Amino acid sequence: MFIRPQPYSVATVGCNFNCEFCQNHEISQMPRLLVKPGEDILPAEMCSSGEKSGSKTIAYTYTEPTVLFRIGLRDRENCP
């Protein structure tokens, strides 16, 4: 059996889509007036945290795919 390291998951709150099948609607459709959970992190800090956790990959989760695509392209420049 080949065991792979778990990905380092990164999420953002909010989504412009309103998909009926969304499995993360509690996060993606949070009321806009609530304080956002979590914390801000710079791309280099995210890469460093992922490496320290032993992960070999980053999984962008919970949010509109078109936004995360742009973030992924940006982070590709910052992660080795």
C-alpha cells in the first residue's frame, strides 16, 4: 500500500455562486455581516506552514473555483 502525505488545505470564506449541490454551503454562503473565521496568511507563510506539516501539495477548498484558480497561480510563484 502506498501512503501519500495529506495535502495542506487552505480555504477562504464566501462564494459568488449559489450551487444547489454545494457541500460546503455553511462556509461558502455565510452571512456577510459575520466576522470571518480564520486568519489572513501571506502566500510565503502558507507555503512554509505546508512544508512544516509534511505536506507535498496544497488543496484550495471551500470556495468559488475561479477565485481559487487565480490564487493558485499566484502561489505557484511563491512556493518552491
